[in-house]
Amino acid sequence: MHETDVIVIGGGTGGYSTALRAAALGLEVALVERDLVGGTCLHRGCIPSKAMLHAAELVDGIAEARERWGVRATLQAVDWPALTATRDDIVARNHRGVEGHLSHAGVQVVRGSAALTGPRTVRLTSGDPAGREWRARRGIVLATGSRPRTLPGLEPDGRHVVTSDDALFAPGLPASVLVLGGGAIGVEYASLHRSMGAQVTLVEAADRLLPLEDADVSRHLTRGLKKRGIEVLTGARLEAAERRPSGVRATVRTLRGEVRVLDAERLLVAVGRVPVTDGLELGAAGLTTDDRGFVAPADWSRLETPVPGIHVVGDLLPPPSLGLAHASFAEGLVVAETLAGRSPRPVEYSAIPRVTYSSPQTASVGLSEAEAHRSGREVVVNTMPLTAVAKGMVHGKGGMVKVVAEASGPVLGVHLVGPHVSEMISEAQLVVGWEAEPGDVAQHIHPHPTLSEAVGEAYLTLAGRGLHQI
């Protein structure tokens, strides 16, 4: 039996961040990964999708240059193989970077799958050599991630029916796309395909897009997507779907009871993700999943399961964990430092930013207005359109800043919609995380002219010092 200090099962963002930090603290680490280190985020999700969304932004810019700015530019064609080659190069370079970091840190990467055989032991169930057993002196970290949820009878085929795992790698550009699911993934892929020229219909069962975000975020986002020609059906449910030679035909019932028959070349199922625990044999270590398939910690401050020494990070965690790559980085740091005998601060999930990289983008941190009211606090709110500042007029894409604060108290939530707001949310993370009051932030000057001025003006108004907001 091979021994090491820490065994990490799963090499995605949560797993490799745990491994890197543990190794930096002097622990001997074995990282078991059956596919490629970097996981879904690097190879099928965050990185390739944002590369494609950047290309989509460039395509949109050509139309804006012609229609708004008098630049006589036209889009001749999208060279799909060249575009995907650039995307794949970005992914490959990031992958080599992660592998290099792990090697330099001294992390032993074990290729294969692993199953628990006890509270401190695992067995390789595939890889080289299969059957080898390992023992962890300090602890085991479960970081096996998640996979897209699928619908019965609509199993992905990689061409006409796809999920977020394979949508980017399906052949060619479809002329029409039906997206099921109005969460962040569905909205991003709807936006991407529309930029590339597809006719897009976005169907969400809840009464609004991004149903977990502030209602004003949903409203402004929906307005922006519709302005771009995306058909948005909220409060709509899929009743039937059938594959056809040219794509998929779906029957949808709308909130008003109207039955719509929708034909699309491609159906993208984006109805959530489910934890991956297949083959882990959790029971051998005395662990079980909850009714949703998550592995819940007994101690959230240490992310330690009911079995001492077994920790969990990433998409295996239930809420309040967010299933976001940057959240799993933070979780990995906490677990690694705990295993090294330190006492790290717990992850503060309420101060973790949430971003949707569509056009328009959304970015939020902290409580929505409705959540703040439900908490029993006396709440004050200020909303300011981005077009109220000069740079917002330059961009001409609408959007807003919304600040939710406790009356005579700290900022509870910040919500942004508009161009490039993903790059503006970090300030709000500090404001919410440090429990700053609007007056604390209002004394700091935002540069002119920038979109961030709208954020500064929102705080100034709440602090009773407003300049441009009426």
C-alpha cells in the first residue's frame, strides 16, 4: 500500500487548488484524475465558453461599428475551424500551465479513477496500475465535480441534442437553436449563438431568467436579450420533444397556456448539473449523499464530512456552495490549510461574486432586494441606469447598477447589468465582504469617464451626497 499525506480525488478547480496549496504547505499530495487536470471548467466549460463569447463580442462589434458609428464594416464570414483552433489553443496552454504548476509543486498526479475503501484508504479502479491501494495520513478530499443534467428521451447525441459539455464542440454553426434553461449557462449559450447568427429561442420554466438573482437583474437582462432578437419564453415548460432529420421539434406550454411548437436545428439542454459520485463507493467509508446527490459536510467551516478526515470541495457540495470555479478555489484553500493543521477562515459564500457572461453581462454579490427584505432588516435601495453616465452612453447598451443596503447600516448586495460588468464586481465583493456602509464607499472617487462612475454615484446618493442622480 502506498502512503501519502493527502489524497485528492478529482483534478478540477477544487481538486487541483487543494493539491497545490497543500503541497505549498509541505504536505505530500497524490491527485487522482481519470481525465485531464483542469476538469470541466478548463476543458468544457468556463475557459472555452468565455473564449467563444469573446469571439462573439467581436462579431457583435462589427455590426455596432456599422450601424451606430458609421464605420463601413461588414462581416464576410466566421471561419469556424480557425475560431475553434484559437479556442483550443487557449485551453491547451492553460492545461499545460496547470500540469506545470502541479509538477513544480511536487504533486503526484495519478491517472485513473479511485474508490474509497475506508476513512483513510482508496483503491484505483482504473488507470495504471488498477487495483493499487493508497493510504492518506492526513486526509482524503473528494472533488469529483458534476455533469450536466439530461432529460429522459433527450439523451445528447453531440449534434442535434447537446449539453453545455459538448455544445461548443458540436459540428459547425447551427442556423437555429432552442435553449432549455434560463440560468447562467443557458443565457450564455443563447447569447453566443445569437451573436454567431442563429435564431435563438430561450425557454425557462421559472417566471424569469436567472431566477436566483435580483428581479431587476432578470428584467434588464431579458430586455437586453430581446433587443438582440432572442425570443425569451419564461414560465414555459417543455411538454414533448422529438428528434427529426434536420434537428428537433419541441412542444412548449407557455405561462398563458398557449402551446408552441418550436423547430430548431439544435436543442441545448441547460437545466442544471448533478454531482458525480459514481464509482466513489462512499458507503465503504461510511458516507452517503443527500436526496439531491450532494455530499454534505458536517462542519462547513472545515468542509469536513461526518467521517473525520474526509473533506469535500466544489460541485459535490450542496448550497450554500455556489457550484462556481472561483468558489471551489476558495474551498480548496480552506481544506488544504485545515489538513496542514492551520485554522483558516471559512468560505464566506455571501460575498462570492456571481457572473453571467452574456451580452449584456450580469454580475452580483450579496443579497437581492427580496432576500434582504426577507431577512427582516430595514432596507434602502438605489438603482441607477448605466446610461446616466457618459461612458454608459458611449457603450449604448443600457444596463444598471443596483445597491441594496441596510438602513443606517452596511451594503448587503450589489447587482450590475451591462457591458463589462464582470470586470466591475470585485469592488462590490470587498464592499459586501467588509460590511462597508454606503458612506464609507462614497468617499472614494471613481475615475471619469468610466462605467464604474455609476457605481460610485449609487453609493453617493445612498449617502445623501448625490451629484448627477435625480
